[in-house]
Amino acid sequence: MDANALLLCARSTFPLEAEVERIVGSAEIMVPSSVLRELDALVARGVPDAGLARSLADRHSRIDHPGSGDDSILGLAIDREAFVVTADRDLSERLLDAGRDVLVPRDRDRLVRRAGRRRPPSNG
């Protein structure tokens, strides 16, 4: 899950856990350490709702991965063959291009699953 998805949850009554379960069944929601660092920086800058988003992040498992920002999230999704919850269009496109599914918030109360673009096997 990325920082903007957590901020969405903090700014509304978005039912994240229920929506993830509805779409993928029982799944562990994990927050990359890079996202926690990003949220900590937003809290330090006084960004509204960042503190609540950070508290929401603490309800889920933390996962460490080298790198920062979107690169870390992309690397984790590929390494763990995981889906990602994000409202970030650029990150979403990078994940889809890498063959990873993305759960995208819609209408502030539901997630929609976008299937990763599967590449045909190479004949070489």
C-alpha cells in the first residue's frame, strides 16, 4: 500500500480492509518501510491527516525493502508477486506494465482491481 492510499483512508471513511477482502479474499496488508518514511516526512511538514494516515499504517505489517518511494513499492510487488493498493496513476501504470495487479480506489468507498499486463513468453 502506498502513502496516498493511506491518506485517502485518513481523509474519509474508506473501508480499506473490507474492500481488500472483498476483492482478493484473505490477504495480509503490508506497508513498505519507504511509505512509513514518506508519511513521517509528511507529518513533520504538517500535512493535514498525515498523522492519522501514519497511525493507520501502524495497524498493518511493516515490510522492509531497499530503495525509496515508488521504486521500493514496485520492487516489493515484483519480488513478492503482490498486488498494490494505490491511487497514484504513474505508479499504477508502472505496476501494470510489470505484470502486477493494482487495486485502485473509486468513489471513495470501493476498490477496483486492474489486472497487470502479462507479457507473452519470449521464444529465445
